[in-house]
Amino acid sequence: MDFLFNLVNGLSLGSIYAIIALGYTMVYGIAKMLNFAHGDVIMVGAYISFCAFQYWGLPPLPSVLAAMIFCTVLGVFIERLAYRPLRSATSLAVLITAIGMSYLLQNVALLIFKSDPKNYPGQIIDLPGLSLFGGQLKISGVTLLTIIANIVIMILLTLFINRTKLGKAMRCVSEDRGAAELMGISVNRTISVTFAIGSALAAIAGVLLCSAYPIFDPYTGSMPGIKAFTAAVFGGIGSIPGAMVGGLLLGVIEILGRAYISTQLADAIVFAVLIIVLLVKPSGLLGKQVREKV
Amino acid sequence: MKAKKKKLIYNSVTFGLVIAAFLICQLLLSTGGMSRSFRGQLIPICCWIVMAVSLNLVVGISGELSLGHAGFMSIGAFTGIIVSGWMQRAFQMEDPVLRLVLAMVIGAVLAGIAGALIGIPVLRLKGDYLAIVTLAFGEIIRNLIDCLYVSVDGQSLRFGFLNNKLPGDLLMNGPNGAVSVQTIATFTAGFVLVIIALIIVLNLTNSRSGRAIQAIRDARIAAESVGINVTKYRMMAFVTSAMLAGAAGALYGLNFSTLVAAKFRFDQSINVLVFVVLGGIGNTMGSMIAATALTILPETLRDFGQYRMLAYAVVLILVMLATNNPLARAFFGRIFAPVKALFRRKKPAEPDLKGGDAK
Amino acid sequence: MSKKTHNIIVRVALLLVLVLVACLISSCGQKKEEPAATEAPKAEDVITLKIAHIGPLTGPAAVYGNATSNGGQIAADEINAAGGKYRIEYKTYDDTHDAEIALNCYNKAMDDGAQMIVGTTTTSPCIAVSAQAAKDRTFMLTPSASSTEVTKDKDNMYQICFTDPAQGTASAEYIAQNGLPTKVAVIYNNADAYSTGIYQTFVDKAKELNLEVVSETTFQDNTKDFTVQVNDAKAAGAELVFLPIYYGPASMILQTAAQIDYKPVWFGVDGMDGILDIEGFDKSLAEGVLLLTPFSADAKDEKTQNFVATYQKNYNAIPNQFAADAYDAVYALVAAAEKAGITSDMKAADCCDKLIAAMQEIKVEGVTGTMSWSANGEVTKTPTAVVIKDGKYVGFNN
């Protein structure tokens, strides 16, 4: 029973990591850049939906939509302003710009929303939970929704990338930017669309993250962002199912490690497992083994 | 021949810049012309310079992305603090210079050992996987140090893990970090460390091994096929870099009367990476200048009040755009053209600054 | 080759320009400050005290630094508005909860001619700064750095808040003496000096007083999920859970416990204050929470009510104990300065010993109680136990 309880909690934490990792991996797979500002877009999404619900009096679903629209615009705007001018620069230069962007978002949020933590309203996602074994084991509505959202998003993303024209363009850009351009694909437009989708996913992740763990402040996004990046690498970065599997596993390992080994060393345990897995499978759990060409 | 000459010039300019900066600082210090606020930053600046130069060896010269450099710094820092405190309390070694040197050497050695232990399995990984493993390592170290208690009891050191009931004088107190540290770091020591780091890094880069390391970076398979031992040379760069970070950590740790493990979280590693990239990947002189500039910058922005860190982020983004966008670079190139012309007039023997591949 | 050289030259030149601009800005900033320093003491009998406050205004600990900054500012404004003998120049320096930056702040404050320091807000930076200040002879009064390491071996360092061991001991004694359940669980933050400090003394004292500690679990700064910790306490049958932590994680723990129908007695310390003022927090979850705190925003006395009203007006929030401690710190400094006969033109080093002597003699009535100080810098005041009833603090014993 105890084990099941912990497993369920691990899955609910993991599903949150997974949903963030999906956005991360999407942007990474296509634009080939680590978007360190992704975690902070999540934080922005949480604040916008909070404001929409609490201050502007919107009902739950429109609040979430408002956050998604705002984050989409923000993501495209960031890409246009800070990342596109560096298209020909090294990937590290873009990485540092993304870090600068992350600081920028945090500090703007700090100025607007102040440093006091806020409690995310539970009414935004107010779903009945699942009760098993005569009430001994409860799975909250947020967890169920997060897991469903994960699966739906995963399937939609896979279909989108494999079946649509735009998806095909994305795969092209990911494979070889120069060749894509020669084939008449607008690389800039494709990457903009990628950022738009990634940021909309970040808004959803923000809503789910804060519904599950309601206390949030301007720095809320940074650690889940890093954990999700870890999860994405764990599952094989660039692989969409990998991101989900990686996220879920990371959550389960974290909770089980805390429950059965030590609460003091929770972080160390998670990262140690990660290192071991990567040593055995150097390209992540579901990552493709890329053969090097000479 | 020309390439060699150019390297010589680059190296002498680098050393010259450091020595000149040191002399100017000393002059200002002795005449009292330096504000207190700036004086207090001198030693940290030296530490961050060494961190940047050593990370540049991994990121720029060897071409690996490491996000755990602060982890090596923290090993060096806490080792240095323990060594210095132990020597003073158990063996009455009062000479600060001797203790500082000992702390830095042992800190460097332990960080180097950690670098080797991590490097052996990890250097098989590439790119982002290496990045995430180094990041993970940095976080593990931080978590472990938060649980570590160390005390001096008579002549021996006592270690406690999650156990604060130790006999004797506490040197490390769990999440309180290192406490009651005697601050023995000096600016001169910092300068010497920077010079040593420069000598090691520049010599390594320009040596046979350095060329092998760069060959592996540019074309690993090609390098392997001409018989270069890839693992050996990657390790060489990684461990050297870890040792320098350890020494810098020891100096840093002994500059403050307290130090907590949280100081060396991944954001600190990323900060050092920012120095390296901003200074130009692979460019040692650039790393130094960027480390200095970005350490001073947040302090100079104090007049912005609550907008300080916002201004810092904006400056960071703008500088990255200005130095990496081709259009912006061409624009600045034109602005600085007269400066370069000035150089050319003074040294007419160097016509190779003009276009064309002068090889 | 040449293009690369060109790139390097452009890059280095750009960076050098950046350094130059940075230096220019900083030197301008300093020049502007200086005339203000000499200008200040114009009126004959008005004494201007230059107080520097150091605390984190940005970064993950920003919430505490902003509270102390605001609380101190209100005290300074009140004193200036009252038009008495003293005028306060109060300026906050942002240390981002980092020892290196905190020392930079301190040096900058000294450059700006500060006479005394309120700060620093958080423990680790405070230890670093107070060691330097002890060497320079600068007087410091921290509103909230509660570790004993802060004052250890330093005569220039005083605290407004209780020390961590004092809180741990007092909590254990309170639980034992007031007939509260004796099967106790502790959840604390093992990456935080404050939390670990209270935990260690609490457990020692609890053993002495025959309290049975059945579950000890921890979390770290970025922990989001508290199910394991809460479930451990529940499974061990703890009837009282001691939370020596800040209100942010505490509110998460309360919500987690509600989800698994766990209803022990919750017992907090002064860091718990503020839990009722989290925007959007369901106050009914905190029903029955006991906490030992020197300050509660609901107190009926006029001083507290004025302070809370002004704070709400200026900052649109209810002050927590950090703000209250800083508010008291400024008043305490003025009281000590009056006793010591500090004048506008005294340097920090001249003030220090006089303030140290004065601190031990004065008695200050503030919003966190009536305070006096011993020679080791620790404060003596009485914490009161309050219980949360209907979303408000109520005295526990009456």
C-alpha cells in the first residue's frame, strides 16, 4: 500500500516534469538550442492564468487560454528578438542569450508581481480525483488530467510532426538547415512556429505545475526547468516519447528515493541515477544512436 | 612561422595586460585611490578569472560543454578551508602564506582527483549528455556538502555525515557551511594564481598536446585515425581545468569568513560559462576580460536600484547580440577600424591584418 | 587567420569599452553621492543618522529582503515625519542572498558613508559581513539572521530576532508544559541554516523532556512534493508535527496533509508567520496551527496596528515578522544612538564602541515585544504562542 501510494505520487510529480520536458524537447529537437528560458515562460504562464482568474474574473478555461495566447506571443517575440539574430552564431552564444532572457523574465516578473509567494487557485482545475481500495489510495484530479494531457500532447505532437506539411518542414530544418533552405522551406518561419508551440505547451505546463504544487513566485520556473531538461536528456533528447518516459521516471525515482533511501539526499539520488543510466545508455533511454559520418 | 609569431604576440599581450592591471591596482591601493567597494572585489575577480580561463580550456579548447565547473570550485573551496583551519588549530601553523599555498595545492589536487573520477566514465559522452552529467555532478556535490560536518579534535579531523555531534571545533557545519574561516586570501596570491593559470593554459594550448586536443575538437574521427589517443587528451584538458578550478575555489573560500554549498549551485557554473562565451569561445584573454567586466558590472549598476538585475540581463543580451550578430559585428568593425589603423601605422611590419587567408 | 584576428580584436575592444563604461558609471555614481554626505547636517540641532540596510531584493530569498527593506523604510519615514531630533537616511543594498555580494554591499555602504548597518537579512551573508565589520569596527544590528554563528566572537553584532537554539528549546518546552501531544514529527529544510539550527536544539531538548520524536524528514529549497514527508509523519502516528520552516513550504505541507486526511496539531516557529497572507491561500487549512512568534499582525496594541496600516498602505501587503523585526531594528538603533550621543559627522568606526555600550543599556518597546540585549548580542524578549482561529491569530493561553 505504502509503495503504491509513493508510486502514485511519483507519477504525479513525474507527469509534471514530463509535460515541461515535452516543450523543452520540441524546441531542442527542431531549433537545436537549449532554451534555458523555457522554465521562466512556464512561470509567466502561471502568473497570467492566475491574474486572469483572480483579478480579471475570467472563468477557468478562458484563463488558461489567455495564458497560452500570451505565452505563444511571448515565445515568438523572444525568438524574433533574441535568438533569430544569432542564427549563424555558435549554439553556445544562443545558450547564453537564453540565460540572459531567463534572468530578464525573472526580474520583470519580480518587479510586476513582487517577491511574495502566491497560492495558485485550486478552482482552475477542479476535477474529481480517483479513489481506489476503499479510499486508501487517492489520485488527484490534477494528476489524472496531467497524465491525460501528456498522452494527448504526445500523440498530437507526433502526428503533427510526422503527418503535416509544417511538421515535415520542421523535420527538414532539424535535419539540415541549409538543405531545407535550398528546398524552399523558410527556416525562420518554421522555427518561429516551433517556439509558438513550445511556449503554448509551457503555459499549459505552468497551469498544471501550479495546480499540483500551488505555491509559486517569480523563481518557480527555474528548478522544474532544469529538472525537465534533465528528464528530456534522460529519455533521449529530441525524442518526444522519450521526454515523457524520462519525466515520469525522474518523478518516480525522486519520490521513491526520498521515501526509501533518504529525504536528505533526494537530489543526490536523482542525479546519481541519471548519471548511471547515461553511462549505460549514453544517448538516453529512447534516444537515437546517431552514427558519426567521417 | 607567422602563426607562431602571432601566438607569441597574443600571449605577450595577455600576460602584459594582467601584469599591467596588477601594477595599476597596486599603485591605486598604495595611494589609496581605489574605492573600498572596488578593493573588496579584487580577490573574487582573480578567482572568477581563473575559473573562466580554466573552463575555457574545456569548452573552448577541448570543445566539451561542462555545466558543473562550480562543483570543482566547491571541492577546492571546502578542502582549502578545512586544510587551513586544521593546520592552524591542530598544528599551530600561523603563517598565512604557507597555509594559503598548502590549501590551494591540496584543493587543486582533490578537485583534480574528482575531475579524473568523473572524467573516466563521463568523457565517453558527448555534447548535451556531457553537459547534463556535469550538471548532475555539481548538484550531487552540493547536496552532499550540505550534510557534511567536520571538526578539529586535538590533532585529528573528525567527519560526520548528517551527524552534528562531533567533538572539538566545528569547521564545517552542515547547511551552515564552513564557519569561522580565517580570511587569509590576498590579492597578490590571486595575481600569482592568475599568472600560473595563464602559463599552464597557454602552454598547454600551444604544445603538442594542445594541438592534439584541438584536433580532437575539430574532427574527432580524423584525429583518432592518425593515432591520437582521444580519451587521454580529453582527460588531460578536463583534469587540468578541474585542478585550476579547485585552486581558485580554495582562494575564494579563504577570502570569506563563511561559505555555503548553495553558493556553487548550477547557476554559478552557468555564470562562469557566460564569462567564457562572452569573452569568445577559445579566447583566453577574452575570458579574462569578460570575467572581470561581468563581476564588476552588477556592482556598477547599483544606482539603478531595484532595476539592477534587470539592467544586468538586458546588458548581457545586448552584448551577446552585438558580439555575435554578423550585422552588428560588421558595424562595430567599422567603428573600430580607425583603432586598428592606428595599430597598423605603428607596426608597419604586420600587413597580415588585411583581408585574405594569411597562412 | 585574418578574419579570426579581426573578430578577436573587435570582441576584445567591445569588452574593454564595456569595462570602461562600467567604471565610468560607477565613478559618476560615487561623485554624485559625496556632496550629499557633506550637505546633510545643516540644521544645528538635527542629527542625521546614515543607516545602510543590506538584504536580498532579488533572487530566491527576495521575499525576506524586501520585507526587511520595507519594514525599515516605514520606521525611517515615521522618524523623519515626526520631526524630532533625528533624521534617518535609510538605503537598501541588494545582496541577492550571497556572501560575496553582501560584502560588496557592505563596502559600497562604507564608501557611501554609512554609520551603522541594519542587516544583513539572511544568515550566511550576515556571518561574512559581520566578520569584516568586526575588523573595521562597524556596528551591525540584524533583523532576522538568527544563527548563533552570526554573533559568535563578534562584539559589534546584535540581533533583533531570537536565536535558532532559543526557538528550538522554547518550542520543545512549550509543547511539554502545555499538555500538547507528545508523539512528535519534525519536517525541516536540511539545506537551510535557520531550519536545521532550530531542529537540532529542538530534538535535543525534546529528548530531555521525554517528548517522543517518531518521524524526522527533510526537504530542500526546491522541493515541490511533500507527500513522502507528510505520509511518514502520518504513518508513524505523530499527533503533533513541528515545522521549523518558513511559511511557503509550510503552506504546501498543510495542503498535502489535507489531501491525505491527516490532521495533527501543527506547531510552527516565527518563520511560519505570513502564512495567512499568501494571496489565494485557503485559510481554513491553517485552522488550529500553533506558532511561537514575537510578532503577529493581528495584535491589538496601537503600535502594531499603526505599523500594519502603514505597511498595507505603502506596499499593499500585510507585514510579516521580517518586516516587523526590521521596523524594530531601526527604532532600536535610534534609541541606542540617542543613548550613545551619536552625531551626524561621526564615522562608522567612531560610533561602533559607543553603540555597543548603549545597546546593552537600552530597553526598546517595539512591535515584536519589549527587547533588551546582552553583551553577546542576543536579544531578550518573550515569544507568545498564538493559535490560528477563523483565519486570525488568537493568543493561545487566553
